[in-house]
Amino acid sequence: MTGYFVQAFIYLIAAVIAVPLAKKFGLGSVLGYLIAGVIIGPVTGLVGKETVTIQHFAEFGVVMMLFLVGLELEPKMLWQMRHRLLGLGGLQVALTTGLITIIAMVFGQPWQTALAIGLIFSLSSTAIVLQTFNEKGLSKTQGGQNAFSVLLMQDIAVIPMLAFIPMLALPEIADAAASLKEASEHHQELSLVSGLPSWAYALAILASIVGVIVTGHYLSRPLFHYVASSHLREIFVATALMLVVGIAALMSLVGLSPALGTFLAGVVLANSEFKHELESNIEPFKGLLLGLFFITVGAGINFSIFADNLVVILGLTLLVMLSKAAILWLLAMIFKINNSDRWLFALSLAQAGEFGFVLLSFTMAQHVIAPDVAAILQLVVALSMFLTPVLFIAFDKIILPRYRDAINQMEFDDIDDCGTVIIAGAGRFGQIVNRLLVANGIKTVMLDHEATQIENMRRIEIKSYFGDATRPDLLHTAGIDDALMFVVAIDNIDNSVALTHHIKKSHPKLTVLSRSFDKGHSYALRQAGADFTINETYHSALELGAEVMRKAGLHPFFVEHKKTLFAQVEQDASDDLYQKWSNSEEEQYGSDYQKLFIRLEQAIKSAMGRDRLDKHSASERGWTPPPKGYDKKL
Amino acid sequence: MSQSKILVLFAHPSLHRSEANAPIFQQACEFDFVTAVDLYAEYPRLNIDIDREQQRLLAHDIVIFQFPIYWYSTPAILKEWQDLVLEYGFAYGQDGNQLKGKTFLCAVTAGGSVEAYRQGGHNNFTVRELFRPLEQTAIMTGMHYLPPLTLFGSRTATDENRLPLHLQHWTTTLDMLHEGQIDIQRADSFITLNDYLTDKTMGIEKYHSKEVGPDNLEQEDNR
């Protein structure tokens, strides 16, 4: 037991030290984990052979990652992107695989191994690239968006690759089903299908896939709903884990890739109201396991191999990156990605990716690539990833200045480009805000912590998600980092103030608009940093008052004018009142505040009354006729 | 020579559909001696702040209304602005001389062609004639009136690539007003300010070669 604690501590402390440092130097978290692994593995020798066992366990992080990738992929969005995905992404994967395969064959690898290497190097690093795009604000550029399509296609392509690679292990490739089956026998301890004839095997596979889809579509909702109504956070986490682990288990039992199963489940659940809650619950597990995975990769790096093959590894890395960049450049030309965007597209995706590690350990286990070759290739993958930040720096310092003028001319933003508005609280207030925004084509994400409320909204086809908006991790998955604005419309006074405070602290640039219940609440929100507050009853009360005045026989236009004036005087005084309120620490509604409030009432009264004295009054100032007989003096 | 400050009061109720006025306004925003105000943005409910608008008038020497012509006149908010801001005792009447000596210009876009805006054309009158109420308002408040800077056929100006020339006229106008180099008396004989600018003897060519002193051209409005 003590041994486990010590080991866990070594892994954790390495990550805790290395990852933030790597991020600080612009290397990204994946490289941070790799460096941490290198330090505790080959450099200091703190960890040893157990890394291989841990790596198999950590591979589950990849399964979770694909579940999350699936969750982000609404079928509708996939359909809209189909040309870019299949055209650009598909061609990138196919051409790069082809070119690298040929290169590998030139180096004397058998074609099966060469093809596996081609597949491995056709992938780029989603983790590094997307993170760097976000950090450098390149996500919305043409190059960035096209790179995203390619990365997405690559992430999807991993799934068939995982299914396909075992077939390369066999010298004679018979029918797919049989080899798949044998491959599964090869590395699974437990299998439901080992003794079945191939038709029954195919049926079992079909049944489990249909099972995942049907379960995800019809059974998950009542299940999550039931769990959510218990209001126990950890049970929801347990349910989310149970879902992912369960699907992975089922897929393994029938000899399919667990990653494929969870990816499917993710896509099925992408439209669910529990999407963001699921994401925020799985995300930390995925992050930690993936991190652990990269640490074990780093720890497994053999420096003697690196030293012995220094020239080969450096040469191969450059060759791979040049080949990838050349194909990306060619595709960018065909797909009319121009100027600096073409450079960005070609340079950003020129590295190999984290899936390269996954596929490498997988191909080794499947005896597709010999261990000594794999060890060298692993170093090539890692080195190409290490070089990526250098390429981004080159893009910033060399490429971009050359195209600066062209970029400046294109800076008119489309409405499409504006981010989403997050609305916390789907009650009577949040709903109206949401309806107005959605009707005007502004994207919104509405969150509420009452599952029944969300169900009611969904029934009338208003998109909203289950989740407690006061939790930072949920806000993260709901997209607060790219959000345009944040509307606080939750009905708990203390929570709304705390939420406003938290958002302004973690995202100071984000505009926060909060609903208040009364004056005191609006002051508290203002103190918490809200950019705009509005009293939920103020304007309706004014409208009702105005209606009374109209019913009493006053002219509607006159009434409108008085109402505006009332609101104006109140607005002008509210700053004073707030200052008094926030300065008096003990007694916030003390005598000073009361005096000020009475003065405000008098100001309103005098503003309203002035025109009765038939002077140039504030309220009746507009459209006052000149004095009688004025034209004689002109 | 004193350099004049310019106030551009812009009124366009559906800016998102604008092809001509939006770039014209945008260009005005570029000058540091121009205060460009989008009236519909500032007063979406037409609740014009009289004090603020009068302060603005006092702080500038040249007042420009920029708008697309709506029924031979300004969009509603500019009429509202006149009704509210040009108060008795401020702009006219007893002690109402705060605008005296300033210069007033309309920078407009017209849907119809220049042929339409003349006797016998669709619109029967020139823009100069149609804007008589504004001209008289300027006279009444003691301001020098300039004929309107007009982009005719504005609906097709972008398609026919006529906008760049108009934008050039617009910046020249702003520059010349700022430098006090528009001959107000001479300009008065033209139907549009564009005619004055492109006139061989006065205007663009002359602007860059020779400086025209405005001091001796001061005109007094006697009513």
C-alpha cells in the first residue's frame, strides 16, 4: 500500500511541477506531461517497469476523450461540416497516410508495417493545436477553422484505425470479421463471442451497437433525470462514469474498440440536456488519465535509443514534418485557403499527435510494428510535438508580419462570429431573455439546476441544459471561455451574487448582466462586479403605473414622457444611493441612505410638478411653445 | 487661422441595410476634429437629451446633418431633434443667439437620380429647393447655410462604383470646412455642394493650390 502512495505521489508531483511550467513557456500541457515523464523516468529513474502496466490503465483516458469528442459533435453540426470534414480532412488523412507509407517502404519496412506507420503519422495533435489556437486567438481565422475540421476528421478516423490495425498483423488478410475476432481473442481475457460462428459474431456486434444507441437515446434520459432529482452530486458523477465504463466493457466483451463505443454514445448524447453536466463530470477523469498516459510515454522514452539514433530520429522528424506540411499546403491551395491562413494551416498541423502514441502502443501490442522500430518512432512523434511551439513562434514572428496588411483589411466581423451568451437560470426571467436572443439569431446556452424545468423547456423545443451554474467546471464546459456575455437570472439571491463575483474574478473581461430582486440585491450585484443590473419588477411596475395614468384620462404621449422622466431621475440618483450604501459598512440602510432616498422622492416630485408653474420645466421642456407675442420681437 | 470643430449628427433608422450612409459616417469618425454622433444609437427611444445636445452645439463651429432623404426631408429623429433642441431663448427669439455665426450643412443621399431632382423630373424640385425649411431654419438661427452635399442614385452607388468619388468629396468637404476654406457666398449659388467642389474656378483644385481666406466673406443674416 505504501508503495502505491509513494508512486502516485511521484507521478502527481511531477505533473504538478512540469505542466504549469510548460504552459507558461507556451509549450502546452501535453508536452508538460511528457517532460514530467522524462524527468521521473529515464532522467532520475524514480519510476521503472510498472509504467507499462499503468499505461494500459491510462489508455482509458483516450476512451473518455473520445466520449467527450462525441459529445461535442451534434449530428447536425457534423452534417453542416461534411464537405470540409470529408474533403479537406479525409484527403489530408488519405494523402499523408499514402506518402508516409511510401517513405516507410522505401526505408525497407513491409507494407503492413509501413501502412500502420502512415496511419500513425497522418494524425496531428488535437490537444496541442486547439490549445494553442485558443491561447493565441487564432480559432476564428480561416486557417484555424479549417485546421479544426481536419483535427476533427482525424479524431473520428482514429476509430476505424483502431479497428483496422489488428488486421495488418496477420500475414493473410482474410475477411474482416474473422480477423477482427482473432485479434480480439488475442488481447482480451474475457470475451462473450469467442466461440461463436462469424454470422452470430456479426449479429452480436450489431446488437451491441444498436444497444448503445437505443440506451443512449431512450434510457439515459429517465436515468439521469432520476439521478438528478436526488440532488446528490457524487451519484451523478458515478452515473456518468458507470455509463462510460459500462459501454467500454460491453464493447470489449464483443471484441470491438471501447473507444468506438463511447464515441458513439457521446454522439447519441450530444443533444441531451445533460450534455454539459456529463462533460464537466467526465472531463477531470479524462484529463488526469490522459495526463498519466503522456507521463508514462515520457517515462518510457529510452535515452540510449535517442543517443544511438540521433541522426536518424532528427532526420525522420524533419522528413515527417516536411511531408505533412507539403500535403497540407497543397490541400490549402486546392481548398483556396490563402495568405497567412495557408501558412497557419500547414504549419500548425505538421506535427504527429497524442493519438500517435496510442496507436503506437496499440500496434506494438498487435505485433504490427516491431518494438525497436516503435521505440524510434515514438521519439519521432514526441520530437515533432516538441517542435510545434517553435513553428507557432515562427508563424507569429515571420509569417504574420508579411501578411499584416491583408489581414487588417479583412477584420470586419460577421454576426456569425460572435460567441454564445450563457444564461444561468431558465425560470420566468431567463426564458424571456433567451427567447428574445434566440429569435434574433444570437446563440445561447441556457442552464438550470432543476431537471424538471429543463424538461419543460425541452418539451416546447427550447434548447437548455441541466447543470448547476454556480459550479466553475460546468461553466467551463458550457463554454464560458468563449462566451460573449453572461446573464445571471438564477432565483437564489446569495448564489446570484456569488456567481457574479466568481465570473468577474475568473473572467474579468466577460460582460455580466444580472437580474436583481430589489435595490439591495442590485447594489450587492453591482459590488460583486456586475456590468448591468436590472430590477425584475421595476419596468413592469412603471408600465402599470403609466396605464393607471392613461386610464385616469391623461394623454398617452404625456404619460410616456412622465414615465421616461421618472426613470431618468431615478437613474441619476441611483449612483448616489449606491455610493452611500456601499460606504456605510455596518448599517447599509442607515439614516444617510434614508435621507438620500427621501431626497430622491422629492427630486422626482419636483421634476414632475414643475410644468404646472408654466415655466421652462424639465418635464415639459420639449415642444414648449414660444411665449405669446414672440414674433413681434424677432 | 482658426480651425473649426465639426459636429456630424447622423440619422439612419436601419443602419444594417445602409450601403452608402454607413461608410460615409464611418469616414467622418476617422477625423479627430469631427464629433460624429449616431442619433438613433444614442436615443433609440427618441428621448433626446436637450441639455447634452445644446452643449454639443456650443462646442462646435460647424453643424452637419447626415441622413438619407425620407419623403423630401430628414428621418424622424432629426425633426424631433430640431423640435426639441432648437429652443426659444437658445436658438432663436429673445437672447436666442447661441448658434449665430456657425455653419450648417446637410450631407444627404438621395434615391433618385440628379435628373429626377429638377423641374419636370419625378421629384419636380431640386434638393436645394426641397430643403428650404432647413435653409430657413439656418437663417432663423443665424447660421451660414451651405447647399446640400448630395449623393444621387444612392441605391446603385456601390454597384456602379460611384461611392469612392463621393467619399472623396466628403473628406474634402470636412477638410475644407475645418480649415475654413469654403467660400460660403460663392457656394450659395450652387444647387449642391458637389457642384461647388467640382466647379473649375473654385473647389478641389483650388483647395490644394491656394488658400481662400474666409474672413472677408462673413455674411450677416438680417431679418
